[in-house]
Amino acid sequence: MTANNRQWAVIAYLTLIGFAFAYFVPKEKSEFLRIHLRQSFGLWLTYLAFGQIISNMDRWEYTLVYWFIFGTMFLYGMICAGQGKSKIIPVIGTYFQKILSIL
């Protein structure tokens, strides 16, 4: 794993545009980068899906909990990617690895 792969893995967590850049720009994708790409994309899809549900509830308490939970998961993924670790996000990370195995 190179520093370049670590940088692309961190970029993948920043936004969906960051994910797209991290997916399409690197010519070679190591298994480390693929793990973080799957987690990042899965987190973004889940974040957007739950965002629709939470926004319909119109309660600021739910919104704060939603932001805290997803903010923590994104931060955990970025920190692991920056440190060069291939750790899976607890609870939902294994599902992302199975479901998004085509990435």
C-alpha cells in the first residue's frame, strides 16, 4: 500500500464527488483502496436513504443523532484510511463489503 492509495481512500469519504474521483482516477486500485471505496459508497448511499426518512420526521433531536452517527462512521473510516488500516466499519461495514463487491 502506498501513500497515494491512502490519500485516495481518505478522499473517497469526503463527498460523493470525492468517491467518484477516488474510483475513476487511480490507474491501479489495491485491495486496501477497494475496501475503503466500498465502505465509502455504502455509507453515502445509507446516509442519503436515512436522510430522506429523517427529514420527513421533522424533529431536530433525530437529525442531531443522525448526523452524529454518520459523522462518527465517516470519521472512523477516514482515520483508518489515513493510517493505512483496512478496518471495517462496525455493524454495517461487512454488509457493504458483500453487497458492493463489484467495486
